[in-house]
Amino acid sequence: MGDRREPNLRAPGEPASLLGALQGALPAAPTWFQWALSEEPQRSAVEVRGASIELLAWGQPGQPGLLFLHGTAAHADVWRFIAPFFTETHRVGALSWSGMGRSDWRPSYSLDDEVEEIVVAAETLGLFEGGQKPVLVSHSAGSVPAIVAAQCHGDRFGGLVVVDAPFRRIDVALERPGRPRGQRRYPTLEAALERFSLQPLQTCENLFAVDRIARDSLVHDNGSWRWRFDPHRWSRPRCNRHWDAFAAPRCPLAVVLGELSPVTTPEIVANMRAQAPSGTPFISIPNANHQVMADEPIAFVSALRSIIGMWSSLNA
């Protein structure tokens, strides 16, 4: 999760697996986490430009909308222990981008496809029916289509919270497409879990969250286990549309950062502050690395509640 490398790949000398010592056993989990997982989402799918897109939903239709957007090599289920904290006040949704989770793989992927997936998912889940414009929350690379959606369709959204996304200008002349790669397979679930790591590589004290993310990242297919994403997913060249959009979203913008994240370096954050609209709040979550929702889930929920509450009062 978090960059273009498969979450199960480690080079020699890299840290040992977070989950290897468990040998497939479930780690102990706090009561709040068990409660959140017991709040099962409604699962559905919608076709977007020829691909079936996985949708998850919590809460009652007719409440203000909130849509979570995951990062690279992840899936909608990474929000399962976060989304239930918002269901008393919101209709909450999450999607899996095409090529990830249980969504269809495409012959090729484009930023326009992903922007359309956001809008269609919000429409399908009824997030525009709550009397207030819905809010988007995007993590890492999921923030690229999110910020473009905020520029192209921002009049339909009540705000965008960008979570630890390393926005920067890309030198198109030097940028190369990612390399296609094969899909690794494992004979047992335990073997696959032992190879799971968060990306970029980091430790995480909350093994219950890491284990849940890892299990939801896997599928049993043809007698073996594999990761739920298209290994060719990141072969397109990148462009500067997201950087230009970051300066001119058509809805409120907030930035949440992991205090310990190696992705959002001080230099990158300084450039983001200079590029973002004046008054954009930048909130750092103490003790959090790049995977903010796994590292400090309760602090993350509190920060989101504060941001969303501020925007709701302004729109009341």
C-alpha cells in the first residue's frame, strides 16, 4: 500500500514482515476495533466506463454524504475500521479503484476514468441526497484523481480532505511509466500474510489493523492466494494535472499529514503550502507514519470530524 511496489515484496535487508511472527493467527484487537468491524458495510457494484467498480456503504440514505478513497495497491475495505465512526451523522461510502480490490481490471487506466469513478460512486450511493454536498477523503495516490475531481466537479462537493499525499510538480520529460510486473502467488494464506508489508516500508504498532488490511488484500484463486490488484495498474505516464488542480479546487480543501511520514517531507509540504489555496488547513497527526489510518486511527477520526464539522457549520 502507498506506492507502486507490491505490498508483498521485500528486498534483502529490509525489515521482517509485520505479521510473520503471528503465523496466520489473529492479533488481539481493542473493543472499538471489534465494534467497527461488526458494522458490516452494504456491498454493491456499479459500471463505470465498462468496468465494474466495487462499492461499500454504511449509514442511512438521506444523511450528508462522505466518500473515502484509498491509495495505491489498496482497496475499499481499508476504511472498514474508520467509516463506522461517521454513520450517526453521515451516509458513508468507499470505492475500490478499477484494477484494485474487487473492481474489474481495465486494458488501460486513465485519470479521467478515476475521476468518473468518484462521481458515479457518489451518485450511486446516494451521497448527493443528504441536503449537504458530500465530502471526499482521499489517501496517498488516491488524492490525485480526488483533487482533479475537486477542480472539475468541485461545485458538487462540500470539501476534500487529502491525507498524506505527496503532491509535487512532475518533470514530464524525465518521468517514465512504471514497469509491468507479474502477479505473485502463495500456496497458503499464512505464506501470503508473512510477505505483507506496508508501503513505503514502515512499522506499525496496531497489528490488528495491519492484519485486517492484509487479509482483505488477498483472494484465493485457482488453488493459491494472490493480491487483489492488477500488476500492470501503474504503467501509465504521469502528468501535472493534479498539481495544477491543487492550486484551484472548486470546493474547500484540507490536508492531513502523518508526522513521521517519509512521503510528505518538509520540502514537499512547504511546496504544497505555497501551492494550496490561501487558508487551507494543514493538520499533522502525531506519531503517524504514511498509513495514518492504521497508525493513529482514533486521532485520524478526530481530525476528520473536526474538519467535516467546520465545513458543515459554514454551509448550514
